[in-house]
Amino acid sequence: MFRRHCIVAHLLRESDYVFLLEPGMAIVNSDMRLEEFIDDKYDMTMYDKFTSWEIDTSSYVVKNTVWSRDFLMKLAEFETKIPSSSNDNTALHILLQKTFYPEYAEEAGNCLKILENLEFSTGNQQIMYTFEACIRSVIGENHEFNNLRIIKKGTGWAREIWLTDSKWNQNRDFMLNGLKNSYQTTFAHGVLSDILLGRQTWRSPFVNSPNQRECDSSKLELDQSLITSKLEIDEYLREKYNEVEKMRWQSLAAVGNYMSSS
């Protein structure tokens, strides 16, 4: 996962922009364009994950500049600087603090103590969430920096398909994420299906599976039963947003546990 940022940095030398997309993403609204998410004021644009308080490293748009290539290489180099059980999302949060808020090194150091527990715990995901809640409290709620911007939760170019029971709206959605074959089903979400199959299952937004050898949106037939009102989508997302916010505060409250044990 770290090496992809190194690859993007090298690809940039031959491109004006590179748009990194994650496997499992699908364009459902071909009326929208990637260019809508480019802002020439910034060298790099990322977005907040909806299901957590992480900044997503799996998809971003980056402009060919000396700064952006250097930033991506620094991110890739974290592979050998942090515990092997962590990931590039964790590394990104450290790099953001070091790049834009070096004066908060002492405060960030308290957060870094949390990562020391990664090698000795089976609950690594929760530890990383606690660290990220801590480091984001250090750098604040700022989403715009000198060279980089972070699009706020739910307003980026993609979101997880399962958040809204595979439903979407043409006026708010561009891409859907999380279309992994192992989670595909024909069942709508419900108490029983969520217990048996898990919450991350999804129904295909297409009537027929797209032909990967072709790139012709006119041949894609959308499942109209999954296209719904913006109001309904917003209601789904509002409920999930509140759930995630509660989890974020719980993770932030857990920071003190690591401080006292150090």
C-alpha cells in the first residue's frame, strides 16, 4: 500500500495530473467528470472517509509539482518508519502534522505513543483509530493547507455503496466504493441479512455486469430500483455520520489510557 504512492510520484513526471482510484470503485453517474474535483490552487486533493475520521489514502488527485512528488515519496518512505501492523492512512496523518504543523511536535508525540502498542495488541484497528483521533485533534479541523486540501466527509468523488443499502442519487453521487465480489449479494440490508452476511454487502447498481474490456457508458444499464431521492440518501448518511461521530469521541476519550500507561 505504501509503494503505490511511490508509483504515482514517478507517473506524475509524465502527466499533468494523476487520479488514483481504489479497486472496487465504480462510476454510476457518467454525467459527472473527474475534473470537477480539481482545484488548481492545490497540488493535491484528498477526502475524509465517511465510515471513520481517517483521511483516505486509497484515492486522490495530484498535480505534477515538485512539492507533490516529494510529499508522495515521503509518504511511501514511512513503510519502514512505523510499525508493520499499521498502514499508509496512519502514515499520512503523521506526515500531515510534520509538514504543516511542525510546531506541534510535542503534542503529536503524545499521539505517537499510542502506536507503540500496535505490536503488542490484537486490536490494532481500534488503536489506529485512537491514534488518528488524537493526531487530528492536534492539527485541528482545518481542511485546507498551503498545498493540499481535504474534501469533507460525504462530499468527495466516492463513498461506500453499503452505507445507503446500495441506493444512490444522480444529484449527489459520482462513484460508489466497496464493490468487492466477495460481498456482492441480491439481498437488501436488514437485521437478519446483516447478521448472516455482514453490513458491507452490496447489490449491483447495474442490471448486467459491465464488460471490463469495453468503456462505453451507453451500454451500461442501471438498476432503476436503486436510484432514489437525495433526501433518502441524505437521511441514510446523516444516521451513519452521527454513529461515526460517537465512535470518534469514544476513541478520543481513550487517548488518556495510553498516556497514563506510558
